[in-house]
Amino acid sequence: MDLISSSCAYCGVGCGLVFNSKTLKPSKNHPSNLGLACKKGLLQHKVNKNRLLKPLFRESIDEEFKEISYKEAIEKVAAKLKVTEPKKMGFYLSGQLLNEDYYIANKLAKGFLGCSNVDTNSRTCMSSAVVAYKKVLGSDYVPITMEDVLGSDLFVIAGGNIASNHIVFFNRIKKAKKMGLKLIVIDPRETKTAKLADLYIPIAPGGDTYFFLAVAKSFYDENLIDFDFLKSSCNFDEAFFDKLKKIDIGENLKKAGVAKDNLDSFINFWKESQDITGGWTMGLNQSSEGVEKNISFINLFTLTGKIFKPKNGPLSLTGQPNAMGGREVGGLATTLAVHLDYSEENIKKVADFWKSDNISKREGLTADEMIKKGGLKFLLVAHTDPVYHLPNRFESEKKFEKIDFVVELNAFSGSETSKFAHLILPVAPFGEKTGTQTNLDRVITLIKSFKEKKVKQDYEVLCDIAKELGFDGFDFNSSTEIFDEYKEMTRLSDMNIYQTSYKELEVSPFRWGRNLTKALTKNSKINLIWSEPKNRSLKTDSKYPYILLTSRVENHWHSMTKTAQVIDDDIEYVEISKKNMQKLSLKEGDFVLVKSEFGEAKLKVCEALIRDDAINIPMHFRGINYLTNGILDPQSKEPDYNHTPVSIEKYS
């Protein structure tokens, strides 16, 4: 049997894989992994239990599901959509979808149903980075690649544990360190990534923007700011520097929980490095001031001219395999299609391209808003589990109970959302579907099926719904045809995806954006934006003295419907510092109640290298969001997952 090319369905690194009739192996030629892979990635082909193979329906969530025919299922969806006004519809998509599936979902909802309430679970992990990039660079565009990082002199990771979240990239970083790369890690937890660092800074939860401002003021004091670069390549005014001059470094470090010698070491590393890159994940993004944190970090590169140059710049590390692709097709509620924002001009462009006179005219409700504030009558959820992953779960469940008709598209049974679904439609999982996905640094990979397809792929189901509704423009016979239409649509935007094709992707992946060497603002200059702490998050007090952090573990993925079939690593524990273990008279293996004002959870204790003012629980624990608060960043609408005050008491 010939080798069949594919790409991993887990993290944003987007490792190339090949299947040889029995096993998955890493591709030696794919630019993202060059022959490396992680444990869970190489076991994906063995995930075959709990498959959904027949449509399931019930009139009420109090009833048991019954099997119905596929034709009946499509008719029921179409019938409900016909009697539901667009503002009462919702489409909740996922970074697990391929570009072709995403494109059809977006086209159907925004283009023909006139429904703007189309969002993705990427809202809960990447939207703060999206908003920051758009404000600073003019577009949701990552200006560097993993190769730039590996070739740089210094890599600064803020609020990210790539050893668990981007394993193959971490292993490539380890090799690059042997060649001279220096690493700084800023994190409240001394993670495996932090242990590799040349400088580890144990920052307080929520202290990021305070620290970045202290760094920026130090740059100013030590004449490290590249004013020639700012004048030639940036939009800024003197008010920025008037504010910067007033920053009290000592006060900011105190609020950040960072020692002065750590700041001094940081500045020295920066001074001694020619090429500097930065990366971040949820530690910056999942915050009530995630946009401010992102901008203040990106500003460090702008101020010193370390951006839009080879081996220099900020790289947001996308969590999911196709979170980037979903953003590109227009899968966020705040964009219309292919990176086009809502404007009269763009609405006309999209209407003409899709040949539809029913285009949605304004931004829709984002993920959490859709559920909590939308008053929806219809909700379609594709390959994700919002009941599990949205914050303040008790409130989420109350709102789900009120939605008239919830449709779940999934490959596996057992999601928390299925408890609130009226119709479950089986769709093809990894290994049975064909299409493309875009990794964290804009590499598009063609994925081929290597198993017998037992049910339809998402785009086929969505096209069947569209045709049942009587819409033209959905008569696609293959994912190739969809990609051909989608890539032509990118001619309307700043993406050059139109330059590739399935035929070319058969030979090698394609990285779009190589032609973009300047900011995508109106005058092609970077916006230097003042950003300061807003302190929107809840504060600790005597009742709830610790901040809850959430994290991903190395061998599991999200709610573990797939990885738990092949890996049994424990995730139901809470990490507590040694000092707090002693203070609370706890030992490894004891059980505690972790309580917030929103709920509680019983978990096993694990001693860890973590700040005394914080605890950490793996986000795979399905009860995690009974604890979390419902505050959103007002700009990105990303949840404040990492800033909920909690208490700990020994369980007896």
C-alpha cells in the first residue's frame, strides 16, 4: 500500500503524518515537524470506539434518543431553520473542522441564511490574539514562522507551556538551544518548558501587562528603543512616550510579582541578542484583558524594531489544528468571510461572489454571548463541546435547556453537549475525511482519508441541509471543488491562498503570506498602541485566597473523547505549591474540595512548582468550568479562564 499523507488533528503545530496501512508515522518532509511526532498524534488511527453512526433524535431532552433516517434528520433541521429568524439561529464551529467544512458552514449561515451568529471554539483560546494583531498589524496575520523562532538568538515565551501544548515544536526548540538559542519563560508555573529556560520568571497571575510596561520603560531608560524604525515603519504619537516616561518600574514589578533582578536579566538577554522572537498561548489570551496583554507584549518587538524582519517578531501559538483555518474562512462572528470585516463594501463583495442577496449585514454574537445572551431557537454545534468548555457552566446549562432545537455534529458519543441535544448527526472523524487545514504559522496541508468512510463528512451534511432549504451554490461533489471556490474567494482579501491547489498540495504544503512583508494597515505601517492594565478580573480575598489556573497536559486533548481511548494519563488532580501543601496539612494523594463562588470540585492533590498565590487544574477535567467565572474580555469576548479566585479545603 502506498503511503497516504495526512496531518495531525490535535495541536496547532500541524505535524505532517503518513499512513502505511497499519500505522501512522511522522512525515520527514513536512516543514512543521521534519520527522518528529508526539505520542497522542501517532495513536489517532487507533481511536475507533464510541463512534456515532446513526442519526439520533428526541423531541425533548427529557426523553431517550431514537434512531431516525439520515433523510429525516436533514428534513428536521431544514424545517426548523425555515421557521427561525436569523438572529435566533446559532452555528458553533470548531478548530477540529477542515477548511472545506468551515467554508461551507460559513457560506450557508452568513451567506444564505443571513445569520451572523457563527462563531468557533477558537473564540475561547485565540480571539485576544486576533484582535491584537488586527489592531497592531491591520489584519489577523502572524508575521513570523516557527523556522524564524528556531533561527533566532532569543525566544521569549509568555504564558505558554509548549512542552505540553506544542510538543514537537518544543523538541525542535531543544535542538535549537544546542545551537545557541536562548530561552526566557514567563509563567506562574515552573513547567517543563520553564525548566529548559535560560531565564525563568515566575510572574503573578494577571501580572503580564504590568511586567511588559516595566520592560518597555527599561528599554526607554537604556536607549534600546529604535526611534528610526518607529519613524519609518510605525504609526505613533508622542503621547505614548509621555505615558511611558511616567511608568514606575518598581511599582509595576511589585504588581507583576516579579523580582528586579529578573527584569535586569531579561533586559540583558534582549541587549545581547540580535534576532528576537516571542510566543504566547492561553496565559495571555484567556483573560478579561487579553487584548491589552497581547498588545503590550507585541509592543516590545515594535519598540526595538524586532518585527517584519527575518528571525524577529511575535508569534501567537495557536492551540488547535485548524483554528487558523477557521479564522481564514471567516468562522468568527466578528468577520464576514476570508478575513473580510463587516463593511458595506465587503458585504457587496461577498454577496456578488456567493451570488446571494441574503448576506448577513453585521457582526454576530460570539461563542459565550450566543449561548448566554442570544435567546436562540436553533443551535448547530460541530465537533466541539461548549457545555463542557464555556465558563460558568451552571449558567451555560441553564441557557442550553432553553434552546428549542440543538443539533450536534460529532464523530464520537459522550460529549457533555449531547445531554442537551435534540438531534445528533454522525460525521466523519480523522482518518475518514479529506480536506485541508492551516497550522499556526500559515502552512496549509492536504489531508487524505486512509480509512473507509462510514458516514458523511461535515461539508456533505451542511450541503444537504442547504439543498433541502432550496439554496443554490452547494452542489459540490468533492472537497477539491470546495477548496477551488474558497481559494478564489481569497482574492478578495490579503491572503494569497489562490496561488495553490490540491494538485500542488499533493506535492508539498503551502505557506500563504510570504508576499506580506509589511503591516496590512492603510499606510502599511505598524500601529504602536498604548496598552495598560484594566484590572477587570475578580480579586482574591480571605474567603477565596488562590487564583485558579487551567492547563493542558501532554498526552490528552480537550474533553478526551479521543485520547482517553488510547492513553490513560490521569487528569483529575489539582496542583498546589509545597508551601501550601504544608500550610493545609496535605500530602500527595489526599483529596480536597476546590471552591469558587460559582461551584466546587473534588480533586486529588499533586505537589507542583507553582506560585503560592495560585493553583492549577488540567482543563481536561470535565468539571473544570463549574468553577470558572463568566467575565469576558470586552474587545475579544474571550473568557477569563485563568483568573477565578478559589479556596481549598481538605476533603474528609
